[in-house]
Amino acid sequence: MASFSFMRINIPLLVIVLNLMFTTPAVLSCPASDRDALLAFRAALNESYLGIFNSWKGTECCHNWYGVSCDPETGRVADINLRGESEDPIFQKAHRTGYMTGFISPSVCKLERLSSLTIADWKAISGEIPRCITSLPFLRILDLIGNRISGDLPADIGRLHRLTVLNVADNMLSGQIPRSLTNLSSLMHLDLRNNRISGPLPPDFGRLPMLSRALLSRNYLSGPIPPSISSIYRLADLDLSLNSLTGTIPASLGKMAVLATLNLDANKLSGYVPASLFTSSIGNLNLSRNALQGYLPDVFGPRSYFTVLDLSYNIFKGPIPKTLSAASYIGHLDLSHNHLCGRIPSGSPFDHLEASSFAFNDCLCGKPLTKTC
Ligand SMILES: *[C@@H]1O[C@H](CO)[C@@H](O)[C@H](O)[C@H]1NC(C)=O
Ligand SMILES: *[C@@H]1O[C@H](CO)[C@@H](O)[C@H](O)[C@H]1NC(C)=O
Ligand SMILES: *[C@@H]1O[C@H](CO)[C@@H](O)[C@H](O)[C@H]1NC(C)=O
């Protein structure tokens, strides 16, 4: 029968046609525009020790191009993930970490579905963050840690309303924190450590509702700590150390629900230390090297649990609070270089501490110091 033979001959063909129709998108063919953008991005970089870009050839950029991956739904480039320090075999084979020169080409902005851009720890990539980066509406992760990137953060960075991670630590960025930064309503992790960023913290910093880590240490930030920070409900880790912040410590920082680490060391903070900091959820507190003064609040108790409590290099006076010996745990205590006076309390939190925790005060006495009372 004619129709029977038609079926018999054409079923395999039909299968092939169906396969082409339904499986080709999953094979991820790289759009030519994305491939051209990647090649232009690569042309501005020079990596000659590992050869990570050797795999960037042919037309299928979604397939086996080192560090590139595509969205299976759209078939567009979604992630660039290039880390100069990695366990990847390419590094083990070369017995070294990565080193790359060049700059981040604005062509990267033509990858309009880009969701994450990680170009981390290459040590020598310089130039600016391309201004056009703020036009990538799907960008969630921008991680450029450990390069030599200079210039300032794009003024309109706040346009990246999906951004959850902004990590530009260990670079040479300067300028101020853009006002628009507080428009990053999805931001969870902000790391600007070890740059040359100056000027004040935005007064409305507290508008970042999702923020859980804010690491801004080792910059040239000045002005006060905005009290609005304490309205960030999820903030667990706040590091503002090694800047030039002035004014007093907002007492509201001691009322935050999940704040566990507060590093304000090596700034120019003054005034009294709020008692709330010592009765809070903070377990890792460094206030060393400021100009904090007055008596230490006698508010400790069984709920006080500190892995680190460093109050050294301030101008605290008076006795060590007696209640401190009732704390459930104090791992590392440093009260040195103040003007404290009187008997060092005894008790389990003090048993393991060494003389250096109490050295260079006016008239402390008792164990572990050799001076008797
Ligand atoms: C890339 O780096 C190598 C080694 O440092 C150097 O010899 C070469 O000239 C550089 N090429 C470009 C295009 O900058
Ligand atoms: C923040 O976003 C709002 C709403 O989109 C906009 O009106 C405002 O200009 C933005 N602020 C900055 C400093 O960019
Ligand atoms: C506290 O900060 C000071 C000054 O930055 C630093 O030297 C010290 O090591 C820090 N303390 C701890 C326990 O990390």
C-alpha cells in the first residue's frame, strides 16, 4: 500500500526532523552577536601562562569555551566566570595562579542577557569598570576582586536592580560611593574592601533591605556612621574598619537582630561607647584604635558571648566592669593601651587570658599582670 510505504520510509526522517526541531535549542548554539562580543572582550585581555582563552574558538561559544555558560532557555551567554585562583585542572597543570593584563572591554555590555560577570584574582587587569555595565538589566553578580581596576564606581550603578553581589575588593578604585548605590534593592553582599574610595557613606545606606554583608574596610571613607544602617534587618557582618570615620557610634547598632560582626577599628570615632553593643547579638566586636572614651558600661552577663572583644588603643578610663567575669565566653579580649585602673576581675572568661590583654593601662593590677593590687 502506498500510504504504508510512505510511513515506513519517512518515520526515520520524521524522527530526524523532530530531533532538529526540539533538541537543537538545548545544544545551545551561540548567537553570532554574543560570540563577537566575547571575542572583542577577549581581545582586550592578555593571559599567557595558563592559556584559558585557547578554548575560545569555533562558533559554539556555549560549548566548552572556558568560563562561559549560556542560559538553556534563551541560548544566550549568561555567565562569564574567570577566576585566577582555582582548583581547576588547568591551574594544577600549570602549577601556578593566574595572571592577566589588559582591561575589561565595554563589548561585554553587548551580552545583554549576562547574569554574572566574575573576573577575579588576575592581579593585573587594569582600566575602569565599563560604564555601560549598568545597562545590563539581568546582571546579578559582579565580582572583580583582586585586580588593578581604577576609576570610580559607575554613578548610575543603582540601575542594576537585580544585582545581589557587588564585589570589587582589592582593586584601586577611587572616588566616592555613588548616591545611586542605595537603589540596589536586591543587594545582599557588598564588598568594597581595600580600595581608595573616599567621602561619606550614603546617609540612606539603610535603604538596602536585603544586605547581609557590608565590607568597606581599608578605604578613605570619612564622615559619620549613618544611623540608618541599623534598619537593615538582615545585616550580619558590618566591616568599616581602617577608614577615617568620625563622630559617635550609633547606639541603634546594638539593637540589630542578626548583627554578629562589627568591625569599626582604626577610624577616628569618639564619644562614649553605647552600652547596647555589649548586650547585643554581636559576638565579634573590634573598636580598637579610635578615640572612644569614658567608663566601660557594666552591663555584661551570662548572655554575653564574644569570640573577639577588642577595645584596645582608646582612651577608656575607670575599672574593668565586674560583670565581665559573668560573661559566658570571651575568646579574645584586648583592653590594652587605655587608661583603665583597678583589679582585674577573676572568673572563667579571664582564666585563659594573658598579660598582653591588659598591658599599657594606667593602674590595672592582679593576675595575669605581675603587678599585685
Ligand atoms: C601579552 O603578554 C605577554 C607576556 O607578558 C607579552 O609578551 C605580550 O606582548 C602581550 N601581548 C599583548 C597583545 O599585550
Ligand atoms: C533611585 O531610583 C529611583 C526610582 O527608580 C529614581 O527616581 C532615583 O533617581 C534613583 N536615585 C538615584 C540617586 O539614582
Ligand atoms: C582589631 O583591629 C586592630 C586595628 O585594626 C587590629 O590590629 C587587631 O588585630 C584587631 N583585633 C582582632 C582580634 O582581630
